[in-house]
Amino acid sequence: MTARTILITGAAKRVGAGLAKDLAAAGHRILVHYNASATEAAGVVAEIDAAGGTAWAVQADLATRDGIEALLPRARALAGPVDGLIHNASLFEFDHLNSLDWPLFDAHLTVNLAAPAFLSRDFARQPDIDSGVIIAILDQKVDNLNPDFLSYTLGKVGLKGLMRMLAMQLAPRIRVGAVSPGLTLISGRQTEDSFATAHQATPLGRGSTVADLARACRFILETESFTGQTITVDGGESLMGRARDVFFDLGGRLADLPEDQR
């Protein structure tokens, strides 16, 4: 296995933190990107260091052009050449066609699509890497479309297309892949009971876990013939063809969401 220096966006908490710790344990050096979660990012770095790994925390606001442009130079200043990039940071807020507005639409498309596009550009422009890997964390929604979470889903659909185009343009120097999870962690106002019900509402009777996603990322990193493809890790949820998001399909109500998201 080639040990890489990997920048993971949104790695201070949740899935990103899990990926950071797993990949560090596998021998990779990890740049833990965060925006406002400095304490959590420092905690992830400390945990990796205590386990004998190598990690740095690097701040940037991916909701702004300046933040996007600053991230890779900041990462290189800390760790030198970066030969792995995982697009994990994501904005996930509810909207649909009737509630669509410009600020939320722009926010989703900036974080979920523009940031990966421009970070990938900067990653590929590095003159001192001979073999790189880019991975995008998508969502099973890209192959199981419904009208809920409209702006979020559009960003992820665009990101899947971006990864395929980059795989074509950047080969053979840089390989590009994606991991498409199902429901993995509690989000929003979900209770533990409602999460458990939704997590089990798949053909396999279970959804994805952070450990599942980390294994998929390790496969992409370690498989030299892999590029341009997506690994869907969702317990089969994308096979079910839901007409609405699982939140509503299993009895959730708009009233359960924050008022500005209905």
C-alpha cells in the first residue's frame, strides 16, 4: 500500500472524522479540514497522534470562494504535497420546488459542487505529485431520485458527473472515484428510534456505517485499476425507488422540520 497525504474536507465530525481516523490507522497522513469546528478537529488530530498516526487540522470556509481557494495552499504549507483528496464536506438542508430560494440553492451548490470542482482543479495543478487519488462522498439519492432535498440532491448529482469527467481528463496521473452511502448517521431532528427504523428499511435490513464507507475508500485508494466509478454502499436502499425521502416515507412530517426548511 502507498501511504498518502490525504486532505479530507469536513473531517472534524461525523463521517469525515470516522474516515480520518480509519485512514490514519491504515498508515495515511491526514489533513483534517474544518470550518467552525476547531475544537472537534483538534480532537480528531489528537486521537490520531495518540494512536501513532500523523495528522494536521486545516481551516477553510468552503461556503466562500476565498475559503475554497485558500484550502489547498494551507494544506500544503502544513504537510507538503497532497496526493489524496476526499470530498466529504456537505451542506444538507431540506427544500423542494415550492420552497426553493436563491440563498439556500447557492449555498448548497457552492459547498457541494463548486468547492469539489475547484479543489480538484488545485489538486491536479500540483507539480510535485506523480500519482494522486480523488474520492467524492455522494449519496444513494443520486441513483434514487425524489423531489425532496432538491438543492442538496442537485449538488450531489452534479458531483457524480464531475467525478466521471475528472477521471477521463486526469488519467493516468490521477485516479478518481466515488462512494455513495445510504442513511449512515442520525441527522437533523431524527430521534434514535426513527433513525433505527429508517436505517433498517432496506433490502438488507441495515444501512451503511462509517466503517463500511471507510472500507470502500480504502479499496479505491489501494486499487490501481479503479477509476471513474462509484461504489454504492447503502444496504440496497437505492433499489427501492422511493417517491419521497425516507424521512417522509416512514411517517416524518414537515412539521418535524425547522420552520425555515418546510
